[in-house]
Amino acid sequence: MTKPETLAAERPAVTMQQLFNIGLADVAYVKTVRAENSRAYALHSADGTEIARFADRDVAFAASRQHDLEPVSAH
């Protein structure tokens, strides 16, 4: 049986940047934000860059899907 230390040593190292880039082209995060004394929904790319803001959560999800991104709620 292989020791866990040996398995870890045999796997290629994954950099932090590679971890951040996972899902970059596939996932968008929808987060509730404050905008001019009201609630808005910000659409963010997987790396945290804000893409757009919407007044309605459903519209934010629909816009994400229209651009072939899978929306995920972020809290």
C-alpha cells in the first residue's frame, strides 16, 4: 500500500493562481450589494471581478446564463 506522503509528492503542485482560475470561464457569482440606498445584485466572475449590477436577482441569474455562465449565489 502506498503511503499518503508518497501520493502527495507524486501529484503536480497546483498554484494559488491556478486555483483562482478554476471555473473562471464557467461560473458567475451573484451577490447582494447596497446601491444608492437600495438592494442590488452584483454579478461577479470567478476571480471576483464585478461584471454588472442588476435591480432584480432573477435578471442577474438570467443575464449570467445568457452569457453561458452558471450562476451561483454568494453570501
